Amino acid sequence: MNPSIAINYFKRIWGEVSKLSKQTGYSRFYHLMDYLSAFVRHGAHIDQYIAGRFWSYSNPQRSKCLTHYRRLALQNKYNNPEDVHYFVNKPEFNEFFSDFVHRGWLWVKKSSFEDFKAFLSRYPAIIIKPMDGKQGDGIRMMENVPQNDEGQHRLFDALAQEDVILEELIIQHPDMVFGNRSVNTIRVLTACRPDGHARIMKAFLRAGVGDTLMDNTATGGYYYEVDLDTGIVVSEGISKDGDLVFIHPQTDIVMLGFKVPLWDQVVKMCVDAAQRLPRVALVGWDVAISQDHVQLIEGNNSADYIGYEFVGSNGYYEKIRSFMQGK
């Protein structure tokens, strides 16, 4: 690691444990030593120690939790690198899982101008997604597309150079609107054994806040655990800073007890999608819910340890290993 990066990370650790010590009453030195032990013994990062409240767990509890390094170990063991391109490349994902992606889309760089014009004529509002975007970087909506050939040519050339895909705007189920601008999704985490038997390990509702088009915690959203049998929210929400809330901050909706619409469809689709590509065994699916159907937004081939362990129930390192070993 670059020395300057290491120094800055240590400064961040010291700052975080200093703030934590004021909340808990334990000394900064105690939390620093405890964090270093959690890092060395369990592979926990400072975010998990603070926002994930890893500091409050006993060592037996910590040994069952999915941490950053345990996530990497499981990912390396169960996700075949030859197949992860389906999740890294957005057009490949949309094509491979086409029967679960119920929206129009276009890869501008690989399309003709006539295809581009036809796409714009079909959809009055579109979502623009950079091919290499992460955590929603660069995603934006365009509602007023140029109507003349000259303007459309300029837009076509600019988007082709940027290398983006265009997608039809999703009109989400009215029960999934929480006063924010984003499409609010369900993250469904699945595990699939080599024999093709898949199971949903955990699911959580991602509720955005404000004008951002994204619903993840990186852009201010909150995550709430969803019961797998009923589709009902069963936990408080958590932010990127570890704040716990029962009420959605923007709308004053009490999220505890909220029932996700079309839950049976969500479960079936994600299990079917997981079993389609069993060599990528651990996947986090982002699911949007429209008025009468559900659809995949994307799949993530890296197990989301933040979602597994920070939101509601925990101990998923042990749960995933047990399932994958057939126990």
C-alpha cells in the first residue's frame, strides 16, 4: 500500500474511534486496539466496525459475520471469473437475462444513428448509464430529447464517445414511491450451489432520499431488511453513517411493517436468475417493481457484505458457508 494512503487511512481510523469513544464511554485506545484485532482476526474494515456496530459484537459473533476479506474469499471460491463478465458488462447482462429485463435499451456505441433515432421516438424520457459507472456515477435522466436531426446527431456523437447505454424510464409501483426521485429497488442476495439449487439468503429495501436518481446509501438512501417469507420490512433502516431510523426521513412513512408489492414475483425471478448462471454463485440482484411486474435492473457478482451484515439480522458468513456446503 502507498505510504500516504496508509497514513490517511490510519488518520481516518483514529478520527472514527475518537468519535465512537464519546458515544460508548470507552477510551479511544481501547477502540483502536479492538478495531485492529477485528481487522486482523476477522477482516473487518473501519466502516463495518463503526456503522455496522462490529465494536458491540463478541468474538464468537464476529466469527460468523461476513466481512470485507471474508467476502473476497467466498467470491474467489464460488464465483467463476470466466462468467462474471455477464455482470460487469451492462449490455451482456441485459441480453443474457433479457426475459427478466422488461424495458427497452440501446448501447449507443454499437448502434446506428437510425437505431438511435428510433429509440428516442419510442421513449419520451430515458436513463443514461455510463458503461463503466460504479455506484451510480454518471447516471442521469433526459426528458427533453432533441427533435431535429442536427440536434440528435450531436447527441448521438457525444453519447457514443462517452460510451453509454440508454434505457427506458421505469414507472415504478405507486407503493414503492417514497417522495424521492429515484426508482427504489429491492436488493436480493442469492447463493447457488454447483447442482443449481439456489436460495435467497437475504433481501433489503433500498429507499432513496432527495433528488438523486440513485437509492443506495452512498447517495443518502436507507436500507431496510425484508422478511423472505412475507416481503414485509422487519428492521430499522440504516444509512451509510450507521444512523438507525424506523421512519423514512423524507416522507415520515413508518417503514417497519411495510409490505413490498408483488413479493412472490420478486422471489421467483431472483431464484430463476440465480439458477441460470450457477457458476457465479453469490449475486446481489437489484429489482424494480412496476404496477404489474418485476424486473432486474442489474446483478452484482460481489456479495454485498454491507447489506448482509449492517441491515437487520447478521451472521451471514456462517449461513452462506453452511448452505454452499449442503448443510
